[in-house]
Amino acid sequence: MENSDVICACLNLTIEDMKKAIKDGASSFEEIQKATELGSVCGACIDDARKAAEELLA
Ligand code: FES
């Protein structure tokens, strides 16, 4: 997983954006979603994003 990997194409969110949300206090996938709006457009990224979040939060 690279920081520059795009995790949500609709919003152009990357792993780095997810890490930033975690650094800013998000402690679950749902909180990352709240902070970034990840998955709020087409939703296709949610399964992969959830997996990435689990790794990042582990
Ligand atoms: S790819 Fe994330 S909402 Fe569409």
C-alpha cells in the first residue's frame, strides 16, 4: 500500500488521505468516511477501502 494509491476514484482520495483522517482522530472505517466522505458517491470503493482501513488501523 503506497501513500499515493487512489482508494476512492470519485473523490480522488488516496491512502495518504485515509492516514491523515486517522492521524486527525478517526478510529474506525466509519469515522474515516465521515472525515473524508470516502465512498459517498458511487460506493464502489467501499469494500477495498474498508480492507485498507483495517490494515491502517491495526
Ligand atoms: S470510488 Fe469511492 S465513491 Fe466512487
